[in-house]
Amino acid sequence: MSILFPEHLLSDTGVRYDKHPEVAMRSKPAHLPGIRWWLRWCLLALLLTASPLYAQSTLPHLLVINSYNYGYDWSDDEMRGLRATLLKKLPRMEMLVEHLDTKKFPDKRHFPELANLFSIKHRGIRFDVVVALDNAALEFALRYRERLFPDVPLVFCGINDYEPEMVAGSSKVTGVAEYHDMIGTVAMALRLHPGTKEVVVVSDYSDTGRAMRHELVTSSAKFPNVAFRFLGDLPLEQAAQQLKGLSPDALVLMLSYTMDQSTGRSFTQAEAARIVTSVSPVPVYAVHAAQLGYGVVGGMMMEGRSQGEKAAELAVRILSGESPSAIPVITGTLSRPMFDDTLLRRWDIDRRKLPPGSLVINEPVSFYAVNKTAFWTAALFALFVVSALAALYFNNERRRRLERELQFTEERFRLLFNSAGDAIYIHDFDFRILEVNQSACDRMGYSHDEFMQLTLHEINAPHQSEKLPERLVVLEREGRSLYESEHRTKDGAAVPIEVSSRLIDYLGRPAILSVVRDISKRKLVERRENTRLKILEQMATGASLEELLVCIVGFVEQESPGALCSVLLANEEGTQLMHGAAPSLPPEYNRAVNGLRIREGMGSCGTAAFLKRRVIVEDLEHHPFWKGFQPAFDAGLKACWSEPVLSVDGELLGTFAVYYRSCRNPGDAELALIESAAHMASIAIGRVRSDESRFRLEEQMRQMQKIEAIGQLAGGLAHDFNNLLTPIFVYADIAKKSMAADDPNRKKLEGILSSAHKAADLTKKLLSFGRKQRLNMEVIELNEVIRALLDLMQRTIRANIEIRTNLTDFGAWIFADRGQVEQVLINFAVNAQDAIKGNGTIVIETGNVLLDDEFVRVNPGTKPGPHVLLSFTDNGCGMKEEVLQHIFEPFYTTKPVGEGTGLGLATVYGIIKQHNGCIKVKSRVGHGSSFLVYFPACAAEASAGAPAVEVARKVESKDNRATILVVDDNEAIREMAVELLQASGYRVLVAETPARAQQIAGQSGTAIDLLVTDVVMPEMSGPELYERLAAGIPDLPVLYISGYTFDVEVHNPQQHDRVSFIPKPFTSEQFLAGIENAVTDATRR
């Protein structure tokens, strides 16, 4: 036997069914693992002992298309019914199951891809029957039937809102319609709840939900006395919240809710039922059996299992030889009345009103009927426990009564009363004081006897005394009250208080007990917090850093009289503290601490910044940190408390210091105040520096965009220059060859060629800056390149400049063009020489670094990861800020006219960018400059890139009878090519545009042996023209000529050996050699 089914089937054998086989209880027996292993061994033995005959193609082949996914309870029940019935009737078969997963992907846009997949998976398999579970599967099967399984019988089940038109025009189709008896459910619910006036319907907006809602709307006229309300397309939790306000005369009817269309979240029927019933104040009815047991009362419910069983029976009939067209579609209802006894009892529903044959789950089992001995034992034990509890209760009541009598003894009451930390007042309803504790006497300054002569009006502030009557009204109405007030001490000081009052019985008469708490400290904290919020508001309004720091300093000085505050800011290198704000300190002192070094022993601030922790000095004159610091003594400062100002990442931003002109140690409140001020300073400094960083980044981005634009312009200019230089090279070369060796004009032509070569070198630099040149990439070790080039660099620059190296010992492997890297080093050396006026030093260093996300954020265009750092430092004159902003722009130079082209550093920039690297410059006038280059690192064994296409080589033989088609939009190039090629014996066809070239190639009788074309042309690129011509002329070779570089990889690999390239400008020999190479290679192929 060969049966294909998912692994999870084995776990289904552990489900126990109770009362009715279709309603599964959610529990597993203790022997489940043993059953599972027994089934697996049986299955293995069955497979090993099965006859080979069973594996033959004579076995029935069934394809099951499931609309949903495994784990969706409805379709899982369908599969269980289908599989159980088929195995019972057809023990030998092969069944394949495919899931469409439309609950998660309801738009069905994945159907075409699934059809392609199924056509590949099931190629060569002839199915005897195809079973479609639910609407989406039927739609898929009908749409792709002819392609995937033509003329194969089709059985469907679980089809909502079935109409014969759904399968009209399709033969060999039958099945089972899914008719949920919603009308029967509503009618039954109304009989059980005769006073119902409204039915609220909950369903999703999937295909199934829409079909069920449409059917209910159509039939709602049968209930004229009931209003139907359908909840909108909302997430299930939001829809459920709308049920909270339902009146008692309403009911809830759950249809299908399996998919939240707005969030894509899917639900099982049980999950949806649990969410709705958990908030519904009225009974909930449903039509899916899977929702029973999750808060639903019941309904005319259908199980997916019955749908699967019916479909299996139809499939068996078809496999037995019966024609599908002769089997009518089953359209009757398969629903039956089901209820949950727990919910019947909750909603007080008379079970005698239930329809005959109703299935009821969760019915209580009589314990007495099960075990009489245990019942009487439990009853006697319960009686004993009740008796014991009664005895304990009466005993506790007696004990409580005695405790209440003892509680009011004078000694205990006085002890508790006077031990309280808060002031306690007992007064009558006329506000006369009857008793106070010792805390009240201590705080107010009155003796106990003096208090007994006072009223609350005399100890309350006047504006608070007026409120006592209305507070008494609240107390009498609610039994207790809590409010804030203000007392006046005997000496007239105002004390903010919080009063908690309640009614008591005092010595046999009603009185009021008030517990009074001093809230002076809390009010102080609130005042400080309000001040801090005002400072934060100033930050939000864009105040300058100095204004913010002055405000923070003023806040602390106001809260701590006698304090003189100072904020020092750490410099960018983190080595010094610079003046930030200190409005109350003498200017001479502020100048003295400006530039204070960050190290231990440099006063309180330098030490706190170095250690990144608070430093408290209560006597400056006798503390080693302040020894010899006369400006502090001249300013009369005696104590200094310094708090480091740190960012959220622990980075040092500066210090906040508080000075006093008397020796003292801070209290806890003062330390909290300083810490709060340092935190506010951290926020202010961080905000301002963040803005400054953002401005720098924006400026850097603008500079990069400017250089990119100039690079594009430089590349374009180089391309045009190369087009102009090519005829100069060729014609000058031809003219030179035609002259005698002693011709006086020959020297002039050599001068022309020399100037042309210099111009060509200039265009190469422009192409390098514009990143248009071709790179010969390979894995190189940067240290080895530097050592090999060191002697040449030393000879290139002046003898009074020394080159030193400090190269990493761990290797510096990069993937680069060696010649371009050498060009970078030479340009750096020449640039450093120009910056050094006399004797000087150049230091070349390498290292391996790891660029983090912060570096990448500050340097756009870079990527995080391992890089090789090349540092090139000189001790020359340095550069100003305005020079640094333009040094990489082409033709920008600070040298006198005629002493430089301004392309050296521009070329360096282009080379580094083309290597996906990054370059940074640090310079100070009079101190020299450092160029930092970051190359992406690579492993030493990394493979090198593809070699460049060979352009020209020595050719022994040539075919002068070849026909060559020349295409170039530059007239001078075309004329030059025609003259050279015709003089060499070739037949030449000329086209000024790609369109004209296609016309020439399309003329009958025209045989083209080689295409010579420019790469960049207005109408069409050279590669695109070649692709079109090669489609009609197989094995057509091409020779590209361009002022830009060209990558052979633009063509497919089969064409690489027919592609050649010559960069402009070129000489006549280079051009003819390229022609001969291309023609000869084509002839050999």
C-alpha cells in the first residue's frame, strides 16, 4: 500500500471523542506516546512487507486541493473526514494534498505561480479524481483544469453560496454544497429567547464571510420583528468591543471569521469564538461546530468532517465506475443542533425547549452516582470542616471584641498616638481641637495645653481657613477626605501640608481624625521640576548653547543660595576643557580654567572629566588637586563640587561645577540638584552638537554631490576630447610616414603628436576623476606595493624630504588596480612635496580597521566592515578650511599659473571612489596635513577579477578582402576610418547612425565580416546595435571604439570571444592592429 499523508496524522490518533464522534474533547490519554510509537512501527512494518504490486500505477491516484493551510480547524476537519472515509473504502491508493493558503493570501494573486509549480510537480502523473475543498480550491481547479488535469473527474465540498452556474460548462463535476443553516440557527435562538429585538452578526470579509452574509441578508425578511445589524470590516478585537454596549434584548450570531483583512492576521474558529464571547454581554450563537466549547451557546452547526466524508463517498462512487455527470450535487443541509450545557445554565435556558436530537456537551456528571462511598466520605469531611470553621469564627469574633475593648485603653492609645511621625489632630465638627500628638506640638511650636485652647481656624492660613466648611461637607458625605492646605506655626512660618481625614467615634461621641503630613520637600521638588521643564522648553525653541547653559547655571544658583556655577565643555579630541558658561564667576578665573587639561590632579573639573565620576573638594587650599592654582584663591573660592557631563552612551561632554566661598560638604538634596543640572546640560550639549553634526553632514553631502556632478562633466569632456584627438593621432601619423626623414616638417608633426599625447594623458586623468577608466582588479598587499614604490617616490621628490613608513605587521590585503594605487601614492608624494617649503618628513602608515555604523552615517557612500587604512602625513604648511572644501575638485589649485593642472588630488579622489573606498583629510595651518584612505579589506586568497579584454596583438596574417561596417556619429572619425581601411585593402561600409547601419545590414547581398562602432551614440548605444545585428548575422564580430571604457560583460558569455575594444584616442597602427585581430579571430572560428 502506498498512501501519502503528512507526518502530523500520527498525532491525531491521540484525540479522544466523547458523547459524539464529531465533537472532539481537548484532552489526550496518558498512554498517547505508546500508541503513537505502536502506530509508527505498524506503518513501517506494513511498508516493508507490502507487495511490490501495490506500488504499480494501477493504484487509484487522488489529488486533494485544500483552499487553506494546515492548522485551520475547518479544513483540517474536512481532511479528517475525507481521509478516514477513503481509507475505509480504498485501503490501497495514492493521495497527494496541495494547500492554497488563501486565508493568509486572500487576493489569490499567487494562483498562477502555484499552477506553474503544480504543473512541474505533477508532470507525468495521471490522477483518477481531483477533490477541491472549499470555494478557492474549486475556483483554482476550474481555472487551471485543462492545463493541470484535463478530463479528470472533479469532486468538490465546502462550497458556500453554491449556484449551478459555478460549474456550468464543465463536465465530470459533482460535489457537496456547504449550506450553513443560519436561518435555522436564528429561528432556534429566537425560540429560546422570545424577547429578542436585535441580532448582531459578526463575520469577516473573506469570500466565505461575504457569501454567508449575503445568504443571511437574503433570508432576513423571514424575521420581520427582529433587526439584523452587520458589523463593519474591522479587526476582530475592535469589532468585539462594539458588542459591549448591547442591550439585554439582543443576540450575537457568529458566522465565519478567519482573516483580518486590514492586518492579514488569521484566526481559528475557536480563537474567534473566544474573543467574541469574552466581551459579549448577551448569548452568542454560531454555525461552526469548531466554535462549540469556546463560549458559544450553540446553534444549527455543521462540521467540516461531514463535508469531507460526503466528498469521499462521491469520489469512491466515481472510482467504482459511476459517471460524475450522473451524480447530482448534494445541496441539502448537513447541520444539526448542538449546545454547550455550561452556557445553557449561564443564560438560564430551559433544556426542554431544545430541538429533539440535540447534541449537548459539557453536561455535569453526578458525583453521587459515580462513587457513593466517596460522596458520603466527602460529605462527612465537609460537615467536620464547617463545624470547625464555625467554632473558629465564634472564637475569632470573641477575640476581636476583646481586642477592640483593649485597643482604647489609655496606655496603648497614647503610645501609638504619640509614636506617629506625622502630626495627628482629633477635633469636633466645630473645628475645636480635642487631642493632638507630640509630632503636632513639635512642628507647630505649641505646647499640648496651648493646642487644647485652639481651633483649626487659628492654625490654618487665612485663605485655607475659609475652605474648612466645604471640606467638612465632603467628609460627612463620603466618610473620608484628602486635600492639601497650609498651616501657620506659632512663629508665623507657612508650612505646606497634606491632610487625610476620616470620621471616628471618640470617647462616645462623633469626631474627626486628621493625619497631617509636611510636604515642604515635595513642593520643593515640584518647583525644581517646573523650572527644569521651562529649560527644556527653551531647548525646543532653538536657543543657543550658551543661552541654555546660562539658564541651567541660573537655576542651580537660585535653588542653592551662595552657589557659583560653571560649565566647561570637552574639546573634540577629549583632551581639554573649554569655557562654556559661568556668569557669576570672575572673568579672570574663567580665562584661567579655559583650556584646562583633562587628567587626574587638574583641579576638581579636570579630575572629574578624567575619571568620569563626581569629585567633591570641601577645602581647596588643603587639597592636592588644587595645589598652586592661585586664580581660585584670588577669586575667594573655598569649595568645589564637580559632576562630569556625559552623553547617554557615556561619552564625555564636559563638567558641571558648583563653587562656594566657604568650606562645606554637599547634602543629599544638593547632590541631587547638581546631578539633575548635569543631566540637563547633557541634553542641551547633545542637542546642539547633534544639530552641528547634521549641518556638517548636509554640507558634506552637498560637496559630494558637487564633486559627482563635476566628475560626470569631466568624463563627458574626456570622451569628447578623445574623439577630437583620435583623428589628430591618425592623420599626423599618416603624414609623418609619408615624409622623408630629413623633411623639415617632420619635426613639426612630432611636436603635434607630442602635444596630442599630453592631451591624451590629461583626458585619462579626467576619466580617472570621473571614474570612467577601466580597472585591472586583483588582490594585492598594500604594504608590498608601498615598499616596491618607496625608492621611486623618494627619487620623485626633493632630496631634503624624508619618507618614513610605519606599516602593519598583519598584512593589508585589498582588491584593487595596482597601477591606480601606485598613482595615488605618487600623487600624494608630489602633493606633500609642494606643501613642504624646506626640510620635511612624509610618514606613510597602514593598518587594519573596522568601520562601524556611526562612521558610515557620518561618511555617506561607505559600508561597515573591515577596511585597510592608508595614512599619508606631511609636516608642511597645512591648508585653510576654504581650501579643504575644494581640494578634490578638478583644475582647483593653489599654485601659481603654469605650475600645476589641479588634477592630482581630483584623480586620487576618483580612483579611491572607483575602488569603493573613502578619503578624509585633516589639516592645520602651519602643522601639516594627513590624508586618510579607507580601502575595503579582502582575504589574501580572494580570487582576482576577470582580466581585461585584449585589445591588440601582433597578427601574422590578415584578410584584406573582408567587408567592414563602420558606425560613428563623429564625421572626422568616420572619414579617418574609411581612409585607413581602404588604404589597407578592406571593403568599407559607412553609417553615421545606428538606424542607417541596420538599413545597410538588411540589404540583400550585403555580407559584413566585422562591425566597428562607437559605444556611446545619440539614437542607440553600440552594444544595443550589435545585439540587433548579431540576431540576423550569426557569429558577427564587433570592435568597439570609445572615449569611455567598455565592459565586455554587457553581452552574454557566448558572445565574449567575438567582442574587441580599442580606447580612444589611438594611432593608425593600433587601429589597424585591432581590425586585423578581430577579422583574424572571426576567420579562425
